[in-house]
Amino acid sequence: MAMTANRLKGDACERDWIWEREVEAAPWEETRRLSVGAWERQFRRLRESSRFYAGKWKEAGVGNSFVSLADLNELPFTTKDELKLALDGDPPFGSNLCVAPDQVKRVYQTSGTSGTPSVLALTRGDMETWTVMGTRTYYATGIHEHSSVLTTFGAGPFVAGHTHFVLLRIGARSVPVAPGDTTRTLFGLRAGLADTLLATASFAQYLANKTHDQLGLLTHVVTGGEPGGGIPAIRDHIQKELGVTVTEVMGIGDVAPSLFGECPHQQGMHFCGGGHVWVELIDPDSREPMEIETGAVGELVYTALTREAMPVVRFLGGDIVRIEGTSCECERTTFRMRILGRRDDMFIVRGVNVYPTAILSVVGDFRPRVTGRARVVRTGTDTSIEPPIPIEVEVTGGHAADDRLVKEIEDAIHSKLTFRSRIALVPEADFGEAGYKTRLSRRGEG
């Protein structure tokens, strides 16, 4: 394939389009060999330095013998709740801190689902490996040293702020703007300060709904922080309205903020953590191991191979993904995937698993009467919900009382997703902030 096919339109960069070809395009056997060696060192260090894992593995009945990477499924999973308890029991860094506190050189905070943030500690070595993985990720999307990038990912307290180190490493121009600051974002783009925008899919979609014209030099949007950039109804709308190419990235705070990046072929996000993170795929229900092969659908599980301060082993990420392929025309040899949804957002209607992202795909067809945002209203704790399923759909001006639109959406959901719904149309002013992430479900009153 011609070199230009692996780049964004107009990219005449002479540098290789793969940042670390010796890793990202390496044969699978070589990647596994590197990972085996890293895991042996990590396992022994955890046994000696992590009170959290030493206790957890002892309780699980894992003896003193070495557990190889091939036998990783003999070790128990790690959940976010367990890590939170480990922190709360021994603040500020918890019983899983594997280095002396004075080796902690950077601290991020999580958003905190219960209102109390957790902390994520990094050594200098951890900062470097996060930067390496992030550089592979964003370089894969088509951001090169000649790119000018307006980023709406804040510098902190969340891990997405590490992207600023990544852009510095790539050598791109960086134009930082606070999350959700529409005025400064539009000013920067219209003034021609950037040709690339980093934003959540919600924010990119919001801009596409509001502007309907080319924003200065903007030709590329990279979405992250939530599902959406890989949903055709959302991606196509952003591309059409803004005249851009949309690629997608994903990370997970407890592992690394940047782990997956989509190349310009737009066929799913490549795994970019080779040598530093080991990924497994498991059945979301039985939690039995699955092969990472084209078409497989499962939950991703992560093990940090080189993390020093707060490593995780078999961490349940909660993301349900579909494997799109295990090779690519761009020559990367890592698997590609798309997010179907979060385990937390999934619900079951008469035995069928449903992810709210599927609802977004249907709702997006009703633009311009709708904005493209929607959410499921959950009234109980049960995963199984009896139809009709309550769904709130954000609409543009004048359509909040459009009974015909309600029926059209309900019919489309029933036709494409095979369940009945009860649609409530919500004006933009009442739906909630569009500037950052959009929750795909909310708790209603029972």
C-alpha cells in the first residue's frame, strides 16, 4: 500500500507513520517474549513490595511458587473497589504502593464515583512509560510533529492531563484550553491556531451541531474519554459538519491514560501498550478467558508489566469491546477494537444485553431534530429491565413537544434493537452540560 494511505489527508511528513515500529509492528512471538520477561520481574517485586497483592494472593490460595504469564488466570481479578479500599486503609497512597513515598513524583486524582477521589501515584519511571504509550497512541491517530493540536483535556487533576507530556514528546504544537470552554475553543480554531482538536465525542458533536462550517484550519478530531468516536452515527455527523477526519483513543486511569489509538484507516483502536501492559479478554458473564480474535466480544482485563508505584494485576476495566482485527494495512501487528459500552451501563431486556451506545446509533439518525445525545433512566439496581425502557433524548429548539418524533424514535428502537422504549424529549437547556463527558444512563426515582 502507498505510504500516503497510512496518513491523514495532506500529511507529507517524511518520518515513519509508526512511532516505535520495532514494538508496534513486531511479530506476536516477540511481543510475548518481551512481556514474559517483564512479568517475571514484576511478579517478584509485587510479592516483596505490595502488601495489597501479597495479602490478596495468599487469601486466594496462591502458593509461593512463581505464576507465569501463561498461567495468569490462576491469579484473582482486581476491582476498582478493592483498590479504593487499599487506599482508604493506608492514606495517602495505600497498601499497593510498591516504592518509598519519596519516589512518588506525580499524583493524579480520579473523579470519584462516590464523591471521594482516589489517587494515582507515579514515579519518574512511570511518567516515562505513560509518555511512551501515549506517544504511540496519539502518533497512531495521525498527530505528527507538524500538527497543531488544540486540547480540551485539562492539565489535572485527571490522568488525561498526561496528554500534554505526550504532545511535547511528539513535537506537535500544543494549544491547551480548559475542558468545556466552548468560547476559547471556537476562538482558537477560527483563528487558525490548530488543525487538530482533542475532545470528548460529546463536545465534538456539540461543536458540530452549533457551527455547521469549517473551523479555520481544522481537519482532524481525536475523541477520547467516553465511547462515541467509533459510533458511525456520531462519527459521520462530526466529519460531515466540520469537514474533518475523526479518529479515537482510549485509556483507563488505573492502568494508563492512553492505551489504544485508531489509525487513519478508521478500523478500530490499536493496542499501543505493548511491553508495558498485558491485556486479556474475558467473557463478561462467566469471566472465563477468551481468545483475542476477530469478532470476539468480551471485557478487557489489564496487568501492568512495568508500573513501579501502583501496579495492577488482572484489573477489570469494565469496558465491553469487540475485536475488529489482529492486523492492519497500516502494518501495526497489535489487535484493534471498538468499545461497545461500559459494563456498568449495560442492561438486559428479556435476555438480551443492551448497551446505551447502541441507542445513540439509532437516535443519531433523527438529526437535526435531535442533538445526538441520549441516556437511559434506571430506577432500580436490577440489571434486567422490563420494557418499555425509559430513555431521555436531547432535542433542538422547538421539538420538545414533538409527539411525532417520539413515535418515530420509539418505532426505530423497536425495529433495530427489538425492545420497546418510552421516549422523553428533553431540551438542550435541561439535558445537562455538553462540554465534557455525557453519562449514558442516570438514576431516576423508583
